Amino acid sequence: MICWKCQKEIPVQKPLRGDECPLCHADLHVCKACEFYESGAHNDCRESSAEFVSDKERGNFCDYFRPGKCFLTGSEVTDTGKSKADAARDAFNALFN
């Protein structure tokens, strides 16, 4: 998983309420790291059944929490260990070199 705050890869798959980033100590089970978080939506959440959470950067007990796709390492890193952006850049350069 990638920490929502410091953007570093961390050894956590699905964070629980008390989990925090071992590098920056930010809470991980937070609205801003959730798949349903959308600034500007009602309560900043696309899940209509979720209860209101006032601080989107603090740990909470939301049962609908799912890590956002941009925070999952599998969605950002290719099989070779390179980021998708680096892999795309290498493929582009291979075409024109």
C-alpha cells in the first residue's frame, strides 16, 4: 500500500482503525485514503450509507472503508517493479531510439 500522506510504499495491505504509517505516523484508515472519498460530494463521500466523519485525515470506524485504487501498490507498480509511468516512458523511448 502507498501512504496517502507521505506517498511512500508501506507494508500494509488493508489498514485497520489503529494502523498508522511507519514512516510519517499518519493514520491509514482515513476518508482521504478511501475509494469512496470525493471532495465536494455529500459529506465528501460517494457511499450514501456512510456516517458523517468530520476529520477526513484522522482514523475512523467506517465500515465502508476500502483503500483507494491509487493507494494500492498493485495498481501503481508493474510486474517488473517499475512504476507504470516509468514502464510507459521506457516503452515510448524504445520506439523512438
